[in-house]
Amino acid sequence: MNSQSGKTIGVFDSGFGGLTVLHALLAAHNPVSRYAFLGDSARLPYGSKSRRTIARYAVESARYLVERQNAGFLVIACNTASALALDAITAAVPVPVLGVITPGAEAAKAASRTGDVLVIATDATVQSRAYSAALAAHGLRALEKACPLLVPLVEEGWTSHPVTREIIRIYLDELLAHASSIGMKPDTLLLGCTHYPLIRPLIEQAVPAGIRVIDSAEATAAAVAARFHNRQSSEPTELRFFATDSVEKFERLGSRFLGKPTGPVTLVDLDG
Amino acid sequence: MNSQSGKTIGVFDSGFGGLTVLHALLAAHNPVSRYAFLGDSARLPYGSKSRRTIARYAVESARYLVERQNAGFLVIACNTASALALDAITAAVPVPVLGVITPGAEAAKAASRTGDVLVIATDATVQSRAYSAALAAHGLRALEKACPLLVPLVEEGWTSHPVTREIIRIYLDELLAHASSIGMKPDTLLLGCTHYPLIRPLIEQAVPAGIRVIDSAEATAAAVAARFHNRQSSEPTELRFFATDSVEKFERLGSRFLGKPTGPVTLVDLDG
């Protein structure tokens, strides 16, 4: 496998949110040092679209990373695409593909003692029931809730705003009341959207004592690091960024999610 | 012109919001009785995309309505597309095209005595400066503010929620403070997004006395009715609905914007 140690990891998202996964990949001391990130920003958000449309868009993006950027491994850093299009992507490209759902479910398995797990995510991710299925495969019971205002609040930059705190409280109160009404004893809250790490402090303050917050972005990064742990790399990290629209906006907002400036972003046209 | 009195008006939006314009068209006793509405829901929202991308999408949609649905007149019921793509659409189709910006500006001209007009809209509409330019052409001074949380709040159904009231207050306080700081005496607030009519009661309660709220959807419907006022039609109204994605969601949410059930929606594929 060492011959592949310099290969590129392709990281794909519908927009900027997946940069929190790339941030986690870089923080996880992954020996792979080359990354190509593609944000399909012309067609975001995927969260409100149908499975058929999401699969078509995600496959085009995955092919771009493999065929044009020589990615030898793909991370689908988008919960919606992982939930709705992982099979389609895996069938369409000749490289290993890892989504964020399975690592998130595995991290929940490791964290939960009661076996009852709460999940917050976008509408499309929740409707797909992908987290429920992945958690059930580990013997866990899941209750999912769509929180469609959280992504726009993060994108507005209100990541520590009282209104955001209040909306998180409303969503979590509804979710906890529902869990209680069906006899669940949740001890784990899984963040099933790549935007949510930016409001993780507010979410942690809002959950009752005894509920641990875990994050699919971190879990995915840990899974990638585990996969490549026996490789060595002395090369400096090389990051390349591609977007299907608004590279200026990507450069301006992307740093919030990545935790540092992205540098120049290259515009690509996937359907023209 | 009477020979054309039965022709179809094509109404185009990036999603559902433009149904408030169709609602206003139906309420304006327009003698034209056939409407084809296309929501480009696979690619919504346009508000966060670039001019180039918006123009390409909007032209495809406009052509569909003219070439496939025989629309003889187009209403661009989307502020973002009106702001960024009206020239491109007008050049691409052989029928008259009316956007929502010009009627909105004309209504503001009729309403304002001080000549100072506030505009709230999506980020892309504000960045286009289209309302400022259209208002300046009528001798009015404009101050625009992007309110990116209002569309998701409306789509979440929180149209009379205390959080929505609070967010409107925050946005309007910032806008009024800015207007005051530059010596403006605004007496008119123009709603430059087709989602905003659904929260118009909350907006009207939030503005100070002496500021009148006007709405581009109503203004556009009045402009269409004036254009066709000399026609007569005894035909029953015929409404046809098309969407590029999620017809179930369109049917489920569209009624909020239209004010009555849409009935069946036909899925169309514009880029496949």
C-alpha cells in the first residue's frame, strides 16, 4: 500500500460545510498529504432535493475528483449525499468511497450506553432514514429530527447569537419531548450535518447533562486516519479547492468552516 | 390584441415563492385565464448563486415555458432572476417578459413622499443593486438589506413564530439605524422577495409608524392586469404547475404560497 501513500484524497460536498470534515481530516494527523476538495456550490443545497437529483449531481462531482483530479480515495463530506447517493457514487467510480453516515453511527455505538441515540440533520438526511438504518445495524435505537434553520443561521454567521441559541433550544426541546414520549433514554446526540460543528458549543450548552454530543465530521476523519495509519508521508500538505459557482464566496466563507483561509479556489463547470 | 386574449401567461420562479405572485395575479382579476407556472426547484435557491449561473438556469426555464407550454407572456416571479437575468431572458425568448423589480420600483414611486425607500431581499438581489438602480431611475434613494434567514423561516412554516418576529426586529433595527446614520427619512419599505408576503403581518407590526410596506408581488400583478385590462375572457381559469424536482414537496408546500391547493404538479427535466 505504501506505493499509494502519496495519492490524493478527494473530498466532496454540496457546498462549504464539508470543509469541517477536511478540517477534521487535517487535524487527525492523516499521513495522506494531498487533498482535492470540490464544493458543488452551483447546485447547493442538496438537503431540499430528491434522491434522483442528488445522486445525479453527486456522481458528476465524484467522477470529476477521480477522473480529473486523480483522487484515489473519496470522502463524501456531505450527509445528504452520503445518505442518498453513496451507492450510486460507489457504483460510478473505481476507487474506495467513504461517506459520513457509517463513521457517525460507529462513533455513536462507541459512545452510547443506553443504546438510544438522537440525530439532528437536514430535512433530506432525516427523510432518508439513513442514520436510523446505520444505527439500527449497530443495535442502536435512533430518533431523528430535521433542523432546517441551523444551516442558514451558520451561513449568516450567527454562530454564537442569542437567536441561534433559542432556535437550538426549541428544536432540542421538541426532540427530547418526543424521545421521552416514546420511552427512549437517549445519552448521545449525533450531529448529522457538516455545518453543525460551528455551533457545537451552543448545542453542548443546550443538551441536558448526561447526553454526549458527537460529530460525524470528526468520526469520519478518525475513520480515514485509521485506514491509512500504516502509511508514512513526509510531504508537505497540498490542498486544492474547486467549486462549481461563486469562488469568491467560497474563498470568503470557506475559512469559517476550514478554520483557516482556503487560498485560491478554481471554478469548474460540471454540466455545461 | 383580442385574438391573443386566451393565451397563456408563463410564470417562472426558482421555487415556490413565486406562487405569491401567481396568487396576486389571480386576485387582480386579470382577464387572462391560462397560467403555466414553472418552479426550478432542482436548482433552488438562486439567491446564493452567481449571475452567470442564474442566467443560464433562468433562460432554460423561460424557454421551457415559451417553447413547450406556449406561453405568450412571461412573468419572472423571482426577484433574484429578475435582478440578474432579465436581460438574458428577454434576449432568449420571442415574447414580452416582465420581472418583479420594475413594478416594485414603480409602486414605491407612487407610495413614497420623502423619496427614501428601504428594500429587504435575498443576498443575491441586494448584491445586484437592481432595486437601487430601478428606484434611482424614478428619482428615489434606496437603502437595501439582505435578510437571508427570512426565506428559511417561511419555509419552516414559522410565519407567526416569536423567533421570526425577533429576527425581523433585528434586521429592521439594523436597517433603520443605517438609514438614520446616513440622513435618510424613509417612508416606504419594499418587500423584494416573493417569500416575504407570508410574513407581511409581522413585518408591518415591526416597522415604525409612518413607514408603509409595499410588495413587489402585488405590484407585479397590478402591472400585468393593467397591461391586459382591455381584454375579455369568459373562460374558466386554468392553472398548470411544473417543477424540476420534488413535485410532492411542491404540492405540499405550494399551497401556503398560492393560498389554495396547487393540485397535481408535473416533473420536468431541464438539463438531463
